[in-house]
Amino acid sequence: MQTPRSLLFVPGDRPDRFDKAVESGAGLVVLDLEDAVKPEAKDVARRYVGEWLESGGRAAIRVNGIVSPWHDDDMDLVYSPGATAIMLPKAENPSAIESLAATLPKGLSIIALIETALGVWNAAEIATIAQVSRLAFGSVDFCLDSGTGDSREALLYARSRLVLASAMARIAPPVDGVTIRPDDVDQLDSDIAHAHSLGFGGKLCIHPEQVDRVNAGFNPTAESLDWARRVVDAARGQSAGAIMLDGELIDRPVIERARRLLDQAG
């Protein structure tokens, strides 16, 4: 199964949007019980999400954080047949995440949303927890917590740390944070290209209109796929450690990179 590139948030108190989110083509729909839902609407949102999942819907759930007063009630929903994963906000304490993971139904994974300085610092340890399938970057909250600006330069260290932590743990590439203006397609495309170049494998979306651009932006280009096919074809049946292709020396790491590109494209 292809790793989701677009993860689309849908407010948990807007059941009229659930099916539309699925139809958007998002790689993963995330029903949000946290930031998108006001405190007074938490109970009704939880009811809407539970009813939709019980009726055949399938989605991930962003629960409220471990230390929040709504967390325990949110966690009752992870046993719904349609729950495919949980997104855990403010993921920063590896031992707390491990304790939470031990309570999950078999096969249900955690997308750890890294939103704090401590979370970024502990990203490598969090990524190695068995039930953590992916890291995601909550860039807006991270800026608030760490006191940094939101420029690419200011966030480069945090983003790179999540990429390296994921690679070391051999889990899927991380998911970049949101582009907060859904109508600014130039900014969205630029953000996608930047994240992709750093090694991210997807992006959080806040509007269905962002989904197609995110899906396309994290796909390998036609030119890179053509190169990868030619490399793999040239290497097939060769016993030598390196080969020549178009005047370029192609060794094992390059061949493996070509194979990975083809795998990513499905």
C-alpha cells in the first residue's frame, strides 16, 4: 500500500464534511477532535465521529493530547471498526507514548505529531516506538512553543531532525505541517517543493482543494521515474558493484535510490 502523501484534517463536529473529505482523494482523512473543535463541542464531536466510524466510515482520529481532560474519552473511539490510526498531538514524552501504545488495539498505529521543542529533541526515540508508524510536524505550534520564527531557515533544524529520526528508525518519511492559506496555491506549491527536497513524504492539509497539489507534489517526477527505470534495467543481471549509464558511474547506493523511487510511485 502506498504511504499517504496528503493527510486531510476534518473538524470532528462537522459530520457533513466527512464523506466529502473521503471523496477528495486524500491519502488519509483525519477526523479532528483537538484544535478544530471548541471545548464546548468536544462531546458532540466525539459522538459524530463515533457514529460515522460505526456506520462504515474509515479514517484516522486526532485525539486530544495525553494530558488534556478530553483524552481518555477520545481514546474510547480507537476501538471503532473504522479507526485506521490515531494522530497524537504534542507527542514529546517517549515513555508516555509507549504506555499509550500498549493500550491500543492490535494493528492500530500512531502518527506522532511533533509540535514542541521537547518533541523535536526526542524525535529519534519517539520514532523507534513500535506502534509509531510516522512522524508529523506541527510547525505552527512548534514556533509558539520554541519561540522561533516561521521562516524556512528558522525551521530547518526541526524539519531535518524529523527526517533523520524517521530514516534512522526505518519508518515512513515524515509529514510536513500545514500551509495556512488554502487559497494561496503558489505558496502551497513552494512549501511542498521545499518539504520534498528535505526528505518529507507528505503534508498535512486543512482544505480539500490542497489535496491534489500535495499528492502530485510528493510524487516522483516523470523525468526521475524514467531515470530510475533505466538505472534498474541497466543493473538487472549485473554482478559488478558499479555500472556505467549515460557516461555516469552508477553504484549500489544509486541503484537502491532508483528502486526506492519506483517503490514510492507504486
